Amino acid sequence: MKLYRILLIAALGALALTACKDDEETETSKSLSGSLEAGTMDAFSNPGDTYDLAVSGVSIPDAETDKSLEIVYTFKVDGITDTTTAMKVIIPDTLGTYSVSVVATAEGYYSKSLTLSTTVVSERSITNTGRAAAPDFTDTRDGKEYYTVSAGGLTWLAQNLAYFEKDADGNYTLGRPYEGAKATEDVMGGFYTWTEAQTACPSGWHMPTAAEFDALGTDAGALMVDAYFNGERLWEFWPNVKVKNTYGLCALPFGYATIVDDEYTFYGFNDYCFFWVDNAGSPMCRSIYVKDADIKVWGSPSTTDFAANLRCVK
């Protein structure tokens, strides 16, 4: 009986000691003030793009400052860690998601962490288009090269037009790349308002008329190509849609944009592509939806608040 009491007392003592230790740890584990920041990375980047990242925003609470404490910042890039407050990141030539993580720690405080990510794209991002020949048209305005095909008695750009104009500060004044990222200019082409689309084509080329586009027929699959973006299929398979790319136009689902106060918001990636056509001087679009076998007519797009891709013809 005495042994039982001794063991019980010892057990209770151990529990009390553990509880005290837990309380002690709870009391000394505090939170750092502020939100960890390290700069920004664009949604899309090209290999070789650089970002200068520098930590900020976190401090040890004034009321609990201990001069012996300091915040340690650790960057993790490409599986390598480095204790520093600033880092120059150079985007590698590897397509896909690229991430940089940062952790702020201080003795006796909970850590704060942050991850910055960008999607690396290049001319190699779009694959399985079936193109065999080299580009055969050069836009003399900027030197960009395009594939062309013959269809419906016309010569068509087999890629979205990717011509842009900017002001002295580098702001886009004609055309806008996907998500506003310069890295996507040559990958996805430009998104143009109706007003921009009327003057965007190279000399000798023009926006297709509704009749010129409709001469290609109503079969969406005849324009679609089963291409991949950074290894991921762009047009999801749907049994009623037969992707054939009959004309070699290589229509791809990069979506569209709406515009409010000059801010572009992009929608429909992987689901839609929209092309401007000229309906006797009035705005009109032809659209393709991943689940629909027919090309659709959209007869009332906004002239200022909507942006779509453009294929030029001659």
C-alpha cells in the first residue's frame, strides 16, 4: 500500500512538472510583429530574368525587446539555403513553377515564412503544334517572326499577333500581354481592345472580316490544336470536340480580358479563345469553348472594356 502511494505521488509530481514546463514554454513562445515581405516576382518570367529580393516587415515587439535577440532570415532557392537579408534571384532555364522561400526566426519566437513563385516560360513552352517549317513572316516594326498558313483563300498568321507599343515609362499603350507579364508576349501574343485591333496588324495585313473568318466553317476542332503549355495539355479532352487543326491555325485557349479603370483581369485560360473580327466596321468576336464543337459568334463585345487575341490576314 505504501509503495502504491509512493508511486502515485511520484506520478502526480511528474505530471505537475510537465505542466509547469508546458506553461513555461507557452509563455516564452511569442509572436514576431508585422508581416514578412521580400519583394515580388511576376506571375510569369523568362529564363535569365532577375529579381532583387530584400526582407522587411518583421520586428521583435517593442515591449518585449531584448537587445541580445535578433531576427535571422533564411532564403531557400533551388534546394540551397542561405542566411541573408537580401538576395538576387536569376530565373533558370527550366520551364514550370519556380519558387523562393524565406523564413524569419528569433529565439523564443514563432517563425514567419513566405513563398514567392513565378511560372517560367519561353519559346519552348508551347509544344505539339505540328509545325515543321520555320517562321516565314517577319514584322518589320519589331522584328518578331510568325508562322503563316493559307486558308479560305487568304494568308493567315498561325499565331496570335504579339505587337505592342509602350510609352516612355514602359507602360503598354497598344496591346497587353497575358497577366501584364512581359514574359508572355511571345508565348501567348497580345490582348487588344477593339480600337487597338483596328490598327495593330502589320502593313499589308488586316483584321479578318466576319465573312473571311466564317469562310473557315463552324467546326471549332478545325482551328484547335492539341498543344501543350509547359508540359500540360491546353485543350482538355471532350468526346464531342474533334481537335484536328485542319488549317494549321493552331488556336489555343489563352482566354480573354475585361478592363476596368485600365486594370486588366484575365479569364478563361484553358477554356476559351476569342478572336476579333470586323463586321462592316462594328466589333464582333469569334470564340471557341473547350466543351463546344462549334465556333460561336459574339456580336456585342465592348469596344473599350474587353480584350481578345488577334489573327491578321492578307
